[in-house]
Amino acid sequence: MGKLTANELKTKGVSAVEARLKVDEEVIITVRGQDRYVVMDVEKYARLRECELSIALQEARADVDAGRYVTESVAEHMRRVADDL
């Protein structure tokens, strides 16, 4: 994973990011020596989001299969959520 300082980004702009992305799939932006941000191609981001959503769906299905859900009206749900606060 390539790294780019915030100063390089400020002075060279998007062209610096594009150059790094030709070599690496992700670029870490460092601020004062600390890793702060990750930049990646939008297609890769979309794939990661799709994976994340697939995992969430699998977890939800597992919860339903295990009986970890509640059937209730909207009013009951709002009361339960308010009580949890």
C-alpha cells in the first residue's frame, strides 16, 4: 500500500494520488506522520461495500434462523427503543 503525505497531496493534487494508484490498489494519506485516510479506486470501494453488505445479510439471516428477532408493532418498537436510551 503506497503512502502519500498530506503536504504532497496539497502541492501535487490528484495527480499524486493517480500516480500512486497505478502502482498500488490503495494509497494511505498521512498527516503529521500518522496514517489518517485511505484512497482507492471507486470500483474497488464498490466491491468492498458489496462484501460488507453481503456479510450483514448473512448475519441477519443467521439471527432469523436462530430466533434472535422480535415481532412487534411500530408503537411497541418505538417504546422499546426509547426505553433502551
